[in-house]
Amino acid sequence: MSPGTVLAMRPNSTPGCHWDGSSRTAPARRPLRVAATSPSRLLRAGQSGRCRHCGNRIGLYPRSDGRPIALHPAELATAHVPASCHWHLSSGIAHPHGDGSDWCRIPHAVLCPQRTPICQISPLLESARRQLTVRTRRLIDSGAFTSTVSPAGPALADTGRPDRPVVRMLLGHYLADGPLETIRCVAQTSHRHRCPRPVLAPDSPPGSWRLLPIGPQRGQLALPEQTTAVYDLSQLPHAEQRRWRIQRCPAHATTRGAADLAPAGWQVFDPLLHAQHLRTGLPHPPAHGSGER
């Protein structure tokens, strides 16, 4: 076989592509960082999830103070976004201002169809909000999403159950990011999805609602102590309290190989900053079989 025949048998390839047609262009590298204090070595980029209000996709990123924020997955033109809603990412950290470009990120709370917009929205944002509304309806109709957010207003007042309860565990008080029943495990499953199981498992020992005094923290003004409803886990074994603190279901509490797909939603409770979440009365007894007392 002559050399010319060999050249003739080579497959035709497009310039800029490999012989199989795949692109030679390397994908853009995503900046990843590991939280220095994270016991699970959670990456600070690539954390995705779904809004518990509407079921649409969100991107979870830490701010410079370490608190997470949910951003809309796609970038939008800055000309159509109010300046107060401009966000940009730098090294996996979300910053609440623009970076000088024509594109920016926007908090999901602006577009969430189940929430009141936190700023004045333009016609383009209103159109995007309507698209998310249609997606939410399709998810509900197909059974892929069921809202787990407790209704606000009279329904919440009837049950007396706080939408963001104060939980006592590991000798401290923490503020949850939602009702106890909606606190979800943050571990990654074998299918690389977030675990759907709740932390408040029916087969695990429950805590108890108690009225406990909440005083000022060290370094704050000497204010009189206040009594508030607290979901007390301090009577449970240390391992069970730690399971709640790292926000894992019983199945993933001792699984070392499972990484976290989202940061735990706890905040250290501050009686001054979180005064609106203080409750002077105990919640009504839960329905039979809820696993809580």
C-alpha cells in the first residue's frame, strides 16, 4: 500500500475538531474553592439545587461572610436588572454588585414565582418570572415537585408552629432555615443527587418543645432574658445532636464517603438579630405519627 493510499483512507475531519468530530476547544474552567472549616471538604462552586418554594433550579454560592445565597443559574443583561440586584462570582464567591461587564447574576428570590420580588423588576424579568411559573406548574402536574413550605398568614397562626424554629443542640441555640419538617439531608446519594430524606426522621428519637430563656450573647448589652419556644435536642445522645447539626438523615449520618451537596442551613441564633423569630407560646401538639413531641 502506497503512502498516498494511506493518506486517502484518513477520515475527513473539520478544522478545530478531533478525528471523531469532538471539539478541540477545552471547556472553560470553573473556579472551585474548598471551605477551610468544612469537615466534608465541600466545594464552593458547582452546588446546585431546587428552590423549595417553586421547584426551579438554583445555584448555591457562599458570600464573603460565609452565608449562602441562591442565585438564578443563568446570567442576565445588566441593563434589564436593577443595580441593587446585581451580583457576580469571583473565585466561587458571590459579591453583591456588578463586575463592570454587561452581564450579571441575580438572586433567585427576584424571579421566584412563589415569592414577592425583592426589587422593582423590568419587563424582561417579568417574562422570566412567568417562564418559571409555567415550569413550576409543569413540575407540580407531573408529580416531580411538591411544595414543602408551610403556608404563611392564618394557616401558620392556626397551628402555632414557627416557620423558622429555634433549636437547642450541642450546648447552643441555632435558627433553622425553614420548618422542622422541611429540613432536608444535605448528603449526596449514589446517583449524585441530594438526598430527599428529612432530618426529622420518624424512626429516630425526637426532641421536645420547651419554653427556655434566651439571654444576650457574650459582648452584647446586658438585656433582660426572654423566654421563647425552643425545639430542645439537648436530651438526646451526642451523636444524634451532631447528626442534626451536620444536617443529615440517619442513613447518611455515619456514611463517610457521601459528600455534602449543600451547606447546612443553620444560623447561630442571635436574640437581637433574630428577634422576629421569638415565640412566647408552645406550638400545638403535632398530628399523630409525625415523630415529634
